[in-house]
Amino acid sequence: VALAMDEEKKIQQVRNEAVRWYADKAFHMANSVGGNWLGKRVQVFRTDVNYPYGETIPGRVRQYSPHQKKWLMSFELSETTRKKYEACWVNLQSKEHKTRVLEKASKEPTEADLAPFVVGLVETDEMTQEEAAIAKVLRDRCKGCVDYWKKGDTKVVCTVCRGSFHLGCLDPPLSQEAYNKLDLETFKCSRCLPCRGCYQTDTSFGCHPQPIPSSLSFPDNESLDLCSMCVKSYENRQFCPNCAHSWDDVHFDQVQRQIRWQQAHRPKKRGRKRKYEDPNAPSDFPSFTAPATLPNDDPIPPIAKVNPTWYHPETSQWGYTEVDMLTCDSCKLWVHAGCAGVDEDEYEQTGNGEHPIYSKEFLCRSCCRKRCLDIIHKLQQEDSMLLFAEPVTDKMAHNYHDIIKQPMDLQTMLVRAEREEYLNYSWVRELFELMVLNALTFNRYHTTFWNEARRFYKAALQNVWKTLGKAAPPSQYEQAIKENFEKASEVKQMEDSRIQEDKTAEKKDLVAGSKVATIKLPDLRAQPPDLPSCVPCQEIKLKSVDAYYSSWMDSCFLCASSGAADTMLFCVDCGEAFHSFCVNAPIHCMEASAVAGWRCPNCKICEISGEAPQDELKTLFCEMCDRGFSIDLLDPPLRQAP
């Protein structure tokens, strides 16, 4: 136990030394980028204090923010007002502030200068005097401006580095209103916030939200926090639009040269080679590259979709380095092959021009989403009857899901495209052909909906897939669609051959032959009389969408309901539908011929004379078939209805 405790103390001591070393490097880097102002004692003129005269106040420069292009200053006691103003961000290069250097910075940064750049320092009993001084500064002062805390100051504590900040010392500064909405349990300062471009933290300048490029596939509810190095990469368009990770060819080439030099200068083993040598045994000289299967105890950041070490030039993981990348043909950005879901074989086929899709056109995730949406919107324009607009429900067709096991529609395809579920638009063509095949399968040949599905399919192939989806090959459903068309053509030919027509003389019937009487019908009246209905009818108002779907559904003339379809009776004369219970018709005891020749109350006639009775009180209706008979023509006739 004592040995383990000593080892733990040594490890922590080494970590504290590393923290001190990295803080020194971060200070010099920030000082170099910030014009060597850090640590200097300067004098600036401020117009926001001692209004309306303003005041010249001395102070010490603590930090530089390239995001704001300002310097953080901690001010001394004012000689005029005898007040100590709070620290704030100032543009020292502005002529308005009349900046003047009072005292140059020391050659070596002091503990107060290094405190804002220290991350991960742990207090122990064996700390050096300098480390203890830095720890005391972090404990008693603000980590941003390194001023002592006063009574009534509002503190914001970082949950990672445990540093305390004034609201105005944060980068960017925080207002009181924003502080009230802040979740203090998950707050991270800019130096502890991981970068979305490299998954690392920037101890020199921190990570700050940046505008999301239009070509980047990024969640809407998250912010694109980038470090100072990744900001430059994004300005040069050196980022993967699928994973948002930045890449650097110069750094990659440097690492690759080191790897090649190491392999060329690998020391040779001395002595005789063993006869049975394990090829999997570790070598005497460690490799510079890190295999992808190497166990890593560091936790993967929640924002990372894959292990961040896969993007390093030293890794052997395929598909996530600068070598294994593809160019988007739309936005011209380089995409990691692994982020695009392309394996090594597909990558090799794409490079040789043999891939059926990517050799013709490759799109990143964002461009693919836009293209899929354009294709689906174009398909919606071609769907003139709205046949494929929405999912088919049981209300529209009660037996649809019994026949179609994989339903598909344009609305479902649109939702999937907005969620970026399609890796390429060939998936959209596959679902398009599945949707058309479902319509051809469910509807009978040469019906209205079958003809519309065939027209939609041919129009889409010509106007959509030859222009917007030229790289999408036919799917597995194309052959089934062609077979459906061929079978429908055969059925049409069989029907045409069944009908015999002689155009030389009079028309013949297959049963009666030439003995067919010619009847001359009177001319149709321009305005046929619209007689009033003898039964009340129901009128209802529907929305345009509901009216569209209910227009081809049978509704009762009396109650306007489309339910209980199994009890519907259809008038042989006017074609209106009636519920049997609405017209008191004995449908359960009626024969098929009686159901087929049934007449509604508006069209009732005497089945003997074939004429509508003048006096309905002299008409009897059969209780078995619901046919009407005049009492004067019965055998024997009746004087009055019983």
C-alpha cells in the first residue's frame, strides 16, 4: 500500500509539472498572437466611467481573445475617484483608449500571469513553491482577471477546472440576464470546452461558437465550438462536412515522414534468427504508429461519434485520415471515407471508376440531403392525383395492409430525407420503385389508379431520375415492375382478342350472332328534370383533404356515413348507396338477383307494368325482396292495400 501511495504521489507530481509546462507554453502562444501585451502594466482611457468626462486608469493585461479581438485588463485603484473598477475586455489598439505602456512585462511570467492558463493543477503536500503559489492564486482570486474576490461578487465556477470567474471575465463576457438562465451544474469555461473540429481543448484561447457552414451536416440544437486552429481550418474549407472534424495536410505529411524515417532506421536484431518466432510478439523497437485496436483508457467525448484517436495521422484505422478521403461533387469539400460509410473495397472501386454510384457522382451528407429533398419534391410535382402523397390507411383501403407488406409513400420518404437517413439518393430510387410496385400490385390492371401509377413511373424516370438522380441505378424492384407491365399488356391483348368486331356490315354479338335488333334512341335532353327526392338527404361540409379521400368512398344517401359497408344497397337506376337499415330493406333474406336489381325509394316502380305508380298508396312492397307491385295488377287484384 505504501509503495502504491508513493507511486501515486510521483504520478501526481509529474502531472503538476506538465500542467505548469503547458501553462507556460499557452501563455507564450497567447502573448505572441496578442501582440506581446500580456503581463504589461498599461494605462488606458475609458469613457464608460466617470461620465461624462471619462478617466485614465492604469491596469495589468491578463488575457487576449482572438474571438473578440480584445484584451482582458484588471484595473488598479483610480487616483481621481479613488475607486477600483471591475476588469473588462478592452481593445488596446483602438485610438479611443489612448493606450500607454507604463511597465514592461518580466522576461519570465509570474504566477499571476500563468494562473488563467492553468488547467488540472492538484494541490499536494509535495508541491513546489511556484506550484503552491499558483494554487493559492486560483483558490483566492478570479481565474480570469486574477483580482481578489470582494463581498457581493457573482461567481461562476467551471465544472471541469473548478476555476471561479467574474461574469465580465468570461470569454465572451456574461450578462446578468444570461447568468440567470445558465445551468451552473454543467457550465464549462471556454478553455475546458472541447472543440468540435479536433475534440481537444484550447488552453491558450479557448473554444468559441462559430457560424455553421451551409455545407456542414450538424445538429440544429448544438453549437459549433471551435478552437483557434480549427477556425483557420474552417476558413480554408479544410473540414469534413459529415463529421465536422478538421484536417491538416501539412501536419499529416510531417508525421508520415517521421514514420517513414523510423521504419528506414529501425535497428536490426543481432544474433541468429529463431526457427520458431511468433510473428505476433512485440518488437524490440516500439512502433511509431498506434494501431486502432490499441486500448485507450481516455473516455470518448460525448460529442464524438467515433474514437477521436482515429483521426490522428499516427493511427492505422482506415477511413478517417487525410489519405482516405473523397471529394463531394457538389460542394467540392473532402469527406472521410469512413464518415461516408464507404469501405476499402468501395473506395478502391471509386478510385478506379468501377463503382456503380460513387464513380458517377459522390455527395457529402449535407449535399445528399439537399439532393434527396429536391428529388422528392420533384416527385411530388409529378404526382398529379396525389396517389402517393400520404400513407394508405385502413379507412382508405381496409385490405391494403393485408396485400402490401412494405408500404411506402412520398411523405415518409420526405421525413427520412430530412433526418439524413439516406447515404445516397439511390436509396430514394429504391423506395420510389417500391412505392410504384405497391400501387401496381394492389390495383387491378388498366384501372384509374393503375394507369396513374404507370404514368407516374414513366414520367419520373424521364423528368427526375435522368436529371437529378442520374447516378442512381435501378433497384431490385425494377424487374417486378416490368413483369407487371408485361402481364397487364397480355391481359389487354386477351381482352381485345375476345371481342370480335365486323366493320363491313352490322355488328354481331357472340351469343345472338347477326340476329340483333337495331334500336334508335331519342336525343338526350339538354336539361333533364331534377325531381325532388321523396326521402330526406344529408349534406355535410368537409375540408379539402377529407373531401379528396371521401370522394371515392361510398356514403349513404340518407345518413351520409361510409361505415357498415357490408349492409350497403346500390340502386340499379340512380346508383346511389343506402344502408339497408336506413331504408328498412330486408338485405339478409334477399337473393343475389334481388340485391343486384334493387331500387331506392326515389326510383321504385311497379315490377309488372314497369312504370312509376301515380298513387304510392296503391303499391305493395315484398317483404322478401323489397320489390314494388301495383295492387291493381296483382292476380287476383286488390281493392286496397292490406
